[in-house]
Amino acid sequence: MNVKKTFKFRIYPNHQQIELINKTFGCSRFIYNYFVGKQKNKDAYWSIVNEMVQNGQLLQNNWKGEFFNKYQSIKAVRELKKTYSFLKEVDSIALQKSVEIVHDSYTRYYKKQNRLPRFKSKKNPVQSYTTKFVNGNIQVKDKHIKLPKLGLVRFAKSREVEGRIMNATIRRSSSGKFFISILAESAVQPYKKTGTSVGIDVGLKDFATLSDGTTYKNPRFFRTLEKKIINAQRILSRRQLGSSNWNKQKKKVAWLHEKIANARKDMLDKISTEI
């Protein structure tokens, strides 16, 4: 059985690579917002047409074209590069992937599976872009990852990447750290069924109690981290909005939130694996 699995690592790009990553964030966001804007205008136009048809001002609308043509939009990116030369400086596959994300978002929206796609803001500290595997452009080499345009990027290799690499997403967290998520497809053997079952009671005093009597206590270190967040947020509220000290303190608050999220995920993963 083939399954898709994501391998997430922290990466340590140098100054030149960070500059190029930030440029790619901006260009991918530009392409995404450009086509979202075009689609919003198209939707507004056809909304007016349908309203006029219902009011009898126009004949029945027989237009049956696609709501969003992915392939025509990808071709349009090439034309945009002629007008906006800065788009040539970054990974072209990442720009194509932004178009695919817009297409997927609107496809789900028209099927009423998600909300209307919104514009992305450059003020959001969390930014990301995705590039696809083409002709070996993404490779893991010892303690480095080879990425399009970036070259070899040092990363914290905590485990081996198994299977066929499909794409890679580079992400900047709210605390300013950089991460990469590699999507790979590999064949796995399904777990054998044990034929047993267990009941789980989640409580307040204890985190969880199993029907066989096993008890998992609530971790106390979260209380300490929560107190640190309260103090850090209090300091942040006293800083002048937009100042350098405000930005430093904002990153510290984000770092504490990340630490709690990572600790909680680690605890849940260990408990679920043991069960």
C-alpha cells in the first residue's frame, strides 16, 4: 500500500539564501493575489449577468466555460514575467504552484467545501511557498537539502526521508525560524489488527484514563510556560507598536507559543503511540 508522508525539518539558510527565500515568498504571494483578484472580478461580472437574467434584462445565459482555467493561468505567468522582471529571479515552479493553489481553492469553494479565497498579506509573519520535484531538483545530501535556486541548504536531519519525493514546502514561522516539509510517497505495510479495544476517558485531574486502569497525568510544565507567556505579553503591551523592541518582544511571544505547541504535540504523539 502506497501512502504519502510528510517529513518536517528545521533548515538553517545563510544570509543570501534567506534573502532569496523572502523574495520567493513575495513573488508567490504576488502571483496568488493577482489571480485571486482576477477571479473575484470574473465572479462579480457573472453575478451581475445572472441577476440581469433573473430580472429579464438579458436572455438566458448559456455560458459554460471553466470558472478558473489552470493551464491558461500558468501560461499567463510567463507573460507577467515580461512586465514584472522581479518574477524571473525566483523559482518558476513555485510560481506555478501558486496558480495551482488558487485553482484548488476556487474548485473547493465552488463545490461549497471551503470559504471564498482571500488575499494574502505581506504583514503576516508566517509565510510559505511550495516547489515540486522535477528532474531531481530536490535532493537530500547528508546534512544538506538541495532546493531549486537555493542550492544546498543546511538542515537538522533527525531522520531519513523515505520514498519518492513529490514536493517541498519552505515555511517561515512567526518566531522567524525556517522549516521545510518534504512530501514523499512510499510503500508501507499496514499494522496487523490485534482484535482488542480500549476505552479512553479524558478528564481534568488526569489527562486520560484507559479502561484497563492505565492513567496519564496532566503535565505540569505547561503551567510554567503559560506564566511565561502572560509575562511576555504584558511586556509586549507596554512596547511602542512597530518599534524594534516591540518586534523583538513579539518574536519572543511567538517563540513561547511554538514551544508549548511542540511540547503538547510531542506528549500526544508519545501517548497515542503507546496506546
